[in-house]
Amino acid sequence: MAKVRYTYNEETCRYEPVVISPKVAGRKLLLFLGISFLIGVAGLIYFNSRYPLIDETLQASKNDKLKTEWKVLYKQLERTSSQLSTLEQNDDNNYRVILDLEPLAESQREAGVGGREKESESIPYPLIRTAYERAEKIKNRLDIEAQSLQQLMNELTNKEKMWASRPAIQPVSNKDLTHLHTIFGLRLHPLLGYVRPHNGLDFTAPAGSPVYATGDGRVEYAQFSTSYGNVVYIDHGYQFETRYAHLTKFIVTKGQRVKRGQVIGYVGNTGLSVSAHLHYEVLYKNNPINPINFFQRDLNNKEYEKLIEVGSMSASSLD
């Protein structure tokens, strides 16, 4: 049985039951429900602010992890960029200097970067956009450096071939050499009796001593000559040529490829010669040049000084 509420009526001086009309009851119910709803919403908001949903928690954790990974990636890109800068500096300041090449201009190394930066403008996240731009710059620099290193490799191959071909050693070993006649230019010919050019150096050595090719090349001429006797011409390419005269014999043939240090013949006394020796010439662009300028590449300082000392003992040529 429902509990009945009473109220005192002063006019009748009696307690009378309280009668609630449906309209008042409806108002109170609506008020109760409204307050309850507001309390519930406020509680929900408070709870969500203090205790987010599990999905949101997991997503936030994942986002933090991704941010950390992007930061690590960016640091790795910075280290890669630094290492690439070191390689570029070695390229410009060392490798290209050695190979007589001009360093690459900054504009060449940065070529093509602008277009990539425009592409990154569509990325809405600053951290990702910055890393993307850095990665694209590094990729572009790597492409340029790869092309540069290929150019260096090609140039090195050509230079190695040129260095191997260039006359750079003595044609007669120091152990066989007894005198070096250093007269180069005009001199009195010991047999003909008049002044004429002497376009090489004379190496006195016992007959039969080995004569060596002073650089890689191809035998251009190998036969007997009235003045040179048994003589060999070697075309070294790069506009260099060497000649080896008065040989007792030669052991190469025309067209044969020879290597630096290869025996091509033996010291002799053939042609217009007064004693056993090798007459040696170096020509560049078909013009004779003094061969003595090429010997120090194959000798240490002491050996080179000895060579000059031996040469200073001579006062005349032998052919």
C-alpha cells in the first residue's frame, strides 16, 4: 500500500491528504529526468577525460611510437647526410685533384631538388614532410655522387693506362750501367766529325746487357738502320714515343705490344757508334725531349743522385 502524505490545513484545522495532480507530477518527473541527464552527461565527460576509451588509448600509444620512429629515422637521415658530405668533400678535394678534374659545382650537386620539394607540400604532417624532403635530397645527392664516382672510375682507368704508357724508367739497369753520357742537343759527332743534334742520352753498358721498354706501348719499328744500327721504336700513345738504338739485337717485332720493364733487346755497337752502348730517345708530339727528366719516377733520391753523378763524368757522346 502506497504511503499517503498529509499536510495541515489552517482553515479547517485538520490534516488533509496531499493530492498531487498529474500536471505537477509530470513537471517533477521531467525535472528529475533533466537533472539526471545532465548529471549523467557531466559524469560521462569527466570519465572520458580522465579515462579514455581503450581504442583511443591504443591509438594514442601507436601514434607516440610512430612519432618516436620518425624521429629516429630523421636522425639516421642526418647521419647519412653527414657521411655523404664527407664523401663529396673527398671527391672534390682529393679524388678530382689527383685526377686533374674540376670539382662539381654546388648547383650540380643540388640539381633536381626543387621539384621534389613541391611534391612534399601535399603531405599534411610536418614531421613526415620534413623527413620526406630530407630523404629526397639525400637520394638526389647520392644519384649525383654515383655519377661522379663513375666518371672518376673512367678517368682513373684512362689515367692508369696513360701512366703505364708514359716513359718512366731507365732503359738500362743501374747494375749494368757504367757511364751515362748526358749530352743532349748539338754536339760534335765522334765519327762524322761535324756538329749535329744529339736527341737522346747514351748509356754505356757491357754488350749484351738487357734493354727494357720504359713504358707500355706498341712496337712501331724494329729493324736495322745505317745510323742507328739495330733500333726499336715504341709508340706509347698519348703522343709519346721512345727509340732504342745500336742494339746488338732486338727480340720484338713490329706491331707487338710490350709492357714497361719488358726486355726488348740487348746493348750493342751497331750503326754509327764508337763503343757498346744504348742510345735512348724520348719524343713528345714528334719533338725530342731530354729523357733524363723521366728517370726519377723509377729511382729513389740516392739512386737518382748516383745517376747524375755517373752522367757528369762524361764529356762526349758515343754516336
